[in-house]
Amino acid sequence: MSTFEKTADLKQAMKSAMRAREKQKLGTIRLILAEIKRIEVDERIEVDDERVIVTLDKMLKQRRDSIEQFRNASREDLAIIEEQEMVVIQTFLPTPLTDDEITQLITAAIAQTGAESMKDMGKVMGILKPQMQGRADMGAISGKIKASLS
């Protein structure tokens, strides 16, 4: 049974957080590891690094949505907790793409697929998603693609 790099990094970070008594960070790392374990049990697979990144990206999106809902409900205290969790989750994701890199990737994907209108957006997203997963907000990317195809 091989351990993938991301999972090993998470387990090591959990031990470090325990030693340093970083309660909030430890709690977030445990949430991440629990989600990975849930996927492994439910799907009877061993989660690889790519799937860990997809899972972390999904958790990040959930936190963004929660923050928005908490702020709309005037629950700043809960929004702050979610933001702190986002910071911890982001430390395990690859380096985010810059706006220039995103624009270059979108332009290249549109040229590669020959996309001309909105109906070709799925083709463009199909190429970009594996390249950008965990490195950019796919919702924002979708908006940029729409703007480019309009």
C-alpha cells in the first residue's frame, strides 16, 4: 500500500499541528483527512494526489459559499472560522495561477479547440480543468471563458 505525497504531507502537518498545539489548524487538517478517508471507504479506492487536490478544491469552494451565506446572515463570527479553514486548506494546494497565466491558458485552449461561441465552452473547460484544478477558482475561470467567447 503506497502513500501518496499529498496524503503524507497532510499527516505530517497534522503531527506538527498537534505538537505546536495549533487547535484550529489541527481541526481543519483532520476535516481534510476525514473527507479523504470517506472517499476511500465509499469508493473502495486509494486516493491519489490528483484526487486529493480535487477534494481540497471542493472544500475550498464549500468554504467560499459558506462565508457568503454567513455574511448575508450577519454571522461574521462563523465567516471568520471558515476563512481560517480556507487558509489552512490553501496551504496544501499547488501555487495559484496568476491572471496572466490564466489568460494564456484560456487563449491556448480556445485556439486548440477552435471554439467560436458559447456552445463550445464545454470543450474549452474540458481542456482547462485538469490544468487549473486547485490552482484557480473554476467559477471565475468560467466567467473569463464566457467573456472570451462572447
